[in-house]
Amino acid sequence: MKWRGALDRTTMKAERITLSGVGAVLLLTAVAVLTPSLTLGLVDWHSAFELLLWGTTVLFATSALVWLVLTYVIGAGYEPPTPVHGGDDIQVRILTVDAADVVQATVDSLPATFDDVRVIAETDIDVDGATVHAVPDGFDCTAVRKGRAIEWARRTLDNDREFVLYLDEDSHVASFEGLPDADIVQLREEPRRTGSVLSYLADVYRMGVQVEQRAFARLSIPLFA
């Protein structure tokens, strides 16, 4: 799995560089359009700005087209597998730094069938309805941040359940109908309104609708991701 981790890091680095570069060009172009005297007439910034806008439009249109093909062509005829494992077959692990109040709301959202709930935190916190484990400061591994907590829990915590369900600190379980008999299960997510329209819309854009997951079983990689 080392090569996959290296590939993921390389891809994320390339994405950051690309997004930063495009953002810088857009900012410079906007400044140049508003104050053309700054460019000394060396660059036609109006044309550059128009080209950037068209390029962005084509990029998003292509992404939407790929999504449509994946969801409704490759994923056509998909039927969800029958759930066979209930909450008593699952150990829940919630990852956090020290957000006790946020974690408590997540724990409170869990159905009563989840009777083995663990919180993996960076510091010792109090959470009702869950067993809290603090990752020791001296624990060292290649993974960082959440990956470090996951690795510590993998090495340390006992588990006799069929599944381990990993949740972020603010992931509320709105409904649960069981899990199929599979090695890895990816649950769908939905954005949640918390009072900020901007953050809600950003989460809608980040998550999408995740219907494209129906095509993942027919691909060697989750292409749309």
C-alpha cells in the first residue's frame, strides 16, 4: 500500500499547486482588468480573463458529463446489496482532537443498536455513551493527523466485531439499515445545515450527491473521486 500512499500525496500536492496557480492568475487578471495601467499594455488581460473563464466552464462541464456517464450508464441497473449485519456487529470509532461537545452530538445521534462506541482523541475528554481513548504523545508512525489515530487504534484496540465504522467528529448518523456482507463499505454522506448558508453550499459542492458510488463496483478505481 506504500505506493498508493505516495501516489495520493503526489496527487494532492499537484492539485494544490494547480489550484494555487490558477487562483493567482485569476487574481492578477482581475487586478489588471480593473487597473490596466499596471500591465503597461504588455498583455491583453481581457482576453486572458475570458480564456480562463471558458477553460473553467469547460472543465466543470466535462466533470458533470463524466458524472452523468458514471452514474446513469456505467452504474445503470445497480441494486444495493442486502444488509445482513446490524449495529451489534459493528464497533464505532469516532476521530477527534478534543472537540467534546461536537463528539457528544455525534454519539447522541447513533442508533441504540450501536453498543460499542469508541472515541479516539488526541487529549482525554469526557463523552457520555462512549469509551474515550487518548492517543499517547509518544506513539510514532508514518501516518499523521487522523491517519495516526487510526493506526494507533488498529494496533491497540481489541475488536471482535465484523466491522469497524469510522466517523468524523461531526458525522451524525441520520439512519441505519444495516451493512451488507462485504469487505469494505462506503456510506453516503449528506451536508447538514448548521446556520451558515455559505458553509452549507460549500459542503454541497464538496460532497456532491454521491449517487455515483453505484458505479464504483464496476470500476478498478473510484474514477469520479
